[in-house]
Amino acid sequence: MTTPIGCQDAVAQLWDFLDQGLDGVDREQLEAHLAFCRRCCGELEFARELRRLLASRTESHLPPDVHERLDALIDGFAESQGRGTEP
């Protein structure tokens, strides 16, 4: 049986999960968390949709101001994860 993880740990691992970068134990813990947490399932669906959208567009299709705002959003998310706060 896997040790339960909280939402903060689950959200911090979502991108690695999508990239197939989690080891067996971490993957099992995240999947167990996602099996009951609707909030984190929503975060996962958002990450999948964002990834799909970004993959369907090339950088040249995004206006410079949109690209800058996306970069700022991603940087802010990364900083909040580094501080251990919720996104």
C-alpha cells in the first residue's frame, strides 16, 4: 500500500507525471491521490489542456504580449512551487 500524499505534493508532481518522469512509488502515490481528489484531477486536466494547446501552436503564432504573460505565469508557478506554497 502506498503512503498518501497531499494536494501540494500532488500538484508539484503533475508535470513530471505527464512527462512520464516519476518513479514507480511516486507515480503510484500520485495516481492514488488522483483517484479521490477532484481538485487535483482538475489541475491535471488543466495541465493536459495547456500542454495540448501549446503543442498545437508555434511560438510565432502567439503575440509577443501573450508569450510574455505565459512566461510570467509559468515563472510565478515555478517560484510558488519552490517556496512550498499552493499555486
